[in-house]
Amino acid sequence: MRYWLGIDVGTTVTAAAVCREDGPAEVIALGEGSAVVPSVMYLGDGGQVVVGSAAVRYAVTEPDRVVRGFIGRIGDEVPMVIAGQAYTAAQLAAMLIGWVVDQGAGQHGGPAAGIMVTHPVSWGDYKRQVLATALASAGLPPVRLCPEPHAAAAGYAATQPFIPGQTVAIYDLGGTTFSATVLRAGGPTEFTTLGSSHSLAQLGGANFDDAVFGHVLATTPALAELDADDPATLAATATLRHQCTLATQALSADTEVTIPVAAPGITTSVRLHRTEFDDMIRPQLAETVHALRRTMDSAQLSPTELGTVLLVGGSSRIPLVAQLLSSEFNQPVTIDADPSTTIARGAATLAAPTTHLDSSPPPLPAPTTFLKPENNPPPPSLTAVPLDIETVEVRRRRTNSRRATRIAVSSTLAVLTAAGVAAVPFLLAHSDPSPSANAGTSARNAPSPPGTPVPDASPIPSSASPMAGAGVDGEVSSTMTRSSGVIRKTETAAPHQLADPPAKPDPATAPAGVPAPDWVTTYTWTTSWSNPPPTTTRTTIPTTASPTTTTSAPPPTTRPHPSTTIAAPPTTSPTHPRRPPT
């Protein structure tokens, strides 16, 4: 009788089921007393291939011939070296799938009429094509591929059909990965993906096993003192890890377990309660719930629009999973009788000719020559690793590091800028008083020392000066005292009148043909940076010059600000004849 084979090749375990014309899908027993088998292979001499628990046992004595975790590396062209031979991950997956096909043919008396192999929902066309090429190169019969969530929904619908139009959330928690997908049922085996799926790599049952193993190590400090290179220690560690995995599975039904510990010189046991186990894994399970929430948001669905949440994968049998999902979404949570084989049974159902997928699988490529062990390339060097390919987690950490660096630099610059601005008034208030300058002269001209002849106080107009032609509306004289820091201001002179006008010269003595120069007086201030300069007007002074009394400033104690002119009280100095205008 004809049958169709469905294979679920997971990162941790592999399951298979067959579907006949006259009945539902049935699971094939692949492991030793179990329906699933570990996705571990031992490659011996002469092409010998050992799969499952027997391969795990070889890992203690011949670890260089045992390979695991290769499913997650499909699409990576960097080969994996086993016992000196190089294989790609797709070639190893084809060898495992070929072993499962042989098991089905041996149990059912012949080859399958059709084969359906599932793949993670996150795979794109490239990875599917790579796997299809490897399967065709291995000489297997025609194989179709389908995503795992579609197979999981079809496997559950074989016994509990969905209503057309009903939405179902697939919560797939496996051994090392998690994925969340929302589907809409269009028929018994027709499903459409809504929104985008979300996956979490390196999160699954293996993490929970490690948590239990860490609890045992913390409870038994003597284990840390063993020699890690001793073969007896390696064998005891492998046995202890297996006991921790059995304890994790037992806590799905029991409330307390006892983990035996046997190592060189150590014989004891560790008790573990379910509440302790729940506290260990609660943060990681919360991440899976948030991932399912993001998937529903991408599909624009509220929890009330969900028909059910279907739990898939062996780790979904943990009671805490259903508790967290029920409290988060307030919707019914459904779990199959054997969630670890739900996808395999659905793949077998979809492989039958009476069923079809929502989207057609990619066509199989032309067969190519399978890479024989003797023709394998040499082991890869460090330069063979594509350094420009990074995982999402690495990119996220580097982006966060760059963002934190930019924030730290910006904060430092802001603090330094604020400190500098705040220090300016303090420095001005505690600086030495600026030197006085003659009224009507610019501070850019340094005052002459005592005893030096003072040039003519009457400025000569110049078109290059920005203040040429400006007059005076008022006069401000500001000084600072070192002891008190008080600023004194003199009385403002009357408009259009100089504070200390010189004696009027006789117009008759003015040389003919010489234009009358303008007396330009400029004033600036030092009392505040925000005070505006005084308004000035033009005052014309006769051209005849006569000896006048000028003032000079005391010797400066500090260098004045380049943009300030300070008027000081006049002091008497020897008179000097005024130079005639040129």
C-alpha cells in the first residue's frame, strides 16, 4: 500500500510520520523507545552513519567524528570538518534525511510515494534552494518543502479541523529555537500567513537544561574541583547533562524530581521543585510571549480576534508556558497530545496528493554530483570564514555601543560648554580693573607711559573707521575697583555737548582751503555684555587748533579687552603744543 512520508528535521530532534490513503498520519518510531531521535550523527570509516542516541554516546570516545547543530547552518558555505573530511551543513542534512527515508522504507516495505520535508519559517528562497540541491544530489526521490507552521496547523487540523476564516497563533518552542506565526485557515489544509513571523535563536529547551545543570553545579561545589581533562570526568559530565534533560522533561508532569550525581569521588543527588524551575526559566519564557505579541501586532490582530493559540514543540509542554499565554492573551491555549511530532504528522498529511499548500514549493534544481569524501576540499582556514556576514545580535550590540558612545560624547561636550559659559561672568567679576583711556580715543591704542608726550587728542576722521562721522548723545564713564568690585558711572552730559570741551579757537587763524575736521568720540562699555552702545551724533569742531590741556591714563595693570574703551577721570599733565593739521 502506498504511503507518503513527512519529515521534521529540527535543530535538536528529528521526527517522521507516514500517511496512507485510508487513514490519518502515523508517527514512525525512529529512536530507541521514542518517536523522535536526536539530530546528531556519527560518521565512521567507510561511510558508516550512526544517528540518534547511539551517535551521542560516541561523542565521549570519538568526539571528532560526531556532529550536531548543523541544521541551523544550512546556507553557510563554510564547510564543517569531521574526522579530517569537509562537509557542508546541507550535505549533512541530506545524509540525515536519507537515513530517515531508509527507516521508513524498512518499516513499510518500500519507498514512499512522496516526501515532504519541513523547514523553519524564517528561511528564504536561498536556503530552500540549497537544501533542495543537496537532497537531489543525494539521490533521493522528489522532495517538496513546506514551512513548519503550515505543517503544524495541518497536523492539528487532521483531528480538530479549523473553521474557514479562523485565525490561529502557532507557538513553536523547540530545543534551541522559538518561532511565532499567525495563520488564517482557508480549508482543512489551506493556511495563509498573516503579518510577519518572529523567531528567537538560541532560546529553547537546551537553555532550560543548562539552567538545571547550573543549579546542580551550584548545589554540589565538589564538581568544580574535578579534572576537566580526565576521561572519567567527561563521561560523568555527559551522564549528568542527560539526567538534567530527563529532569526537565519530568517536571512537565511532576512537581519535584531528584537528579542523581555520580562522578569520580562524588555520589549524591539534588532535589529540584517545579517552582524553583519556573523561577529559573520565567524571564526566557517572557521573551517568547513578547515575540508572539509582536507577531500579532504585525498582523493587526487583537487577542480577541484569535481563535486559539496552538503549542508546538517538545518544550511547550512546560506548564508555565500555558499559564503565561493564558494570562497575557486571555484566549484558549491548545496543545497536541504529542507536540514534538505535530509538525511531522502535518508534513505527512500535506505530502498526500489530496492536499496542497497555500503557496507552491520552489522547483527542484537539476541534480549535481554529490561531494565524495575523497574529493572533499581541504579544511577551511580562517580566511575562508566570511567576515562580512554578521548575525542580527552582533549588529544590534554594535549599534547600541555606537549609540552609547555618541550619547556619552554629546553629554561631555554639553557639560563642558555649560561650565565655560557659567565661568565667564565669574572671571569678569574677579579680573583686574581695565586701564583707563583718554576720552575720545580708542582702546586699541595702548596708553603711553608717564612722561611720554601725548599726541593730539583730536582724532582725524577716516573713512575706514566704522564710527567715522559719529557724534555724541551722552557720555558714560565706568570703572571697577579691585577691593569692592563696584561699578561707578559718571553723570551723562547734555545732548550735543562734550563732557570736557576744549577752548574754542579763533576762526580767523584757520588756514585757508583746509576743511574742518570732525571730532569723533566713541564710547563702549564694560558693565554688561547685554547693554547696547549709546547713540551718537556728529559734532563739527572748528579747524583752528590751539594748545589745550589733555589727559592721560595711569599705567595699565592689565591688558584691556580688545573691544572696550573706558573713560577715566581726567588728570592734569603738562601741556604740549598741538600739531597743525595736514
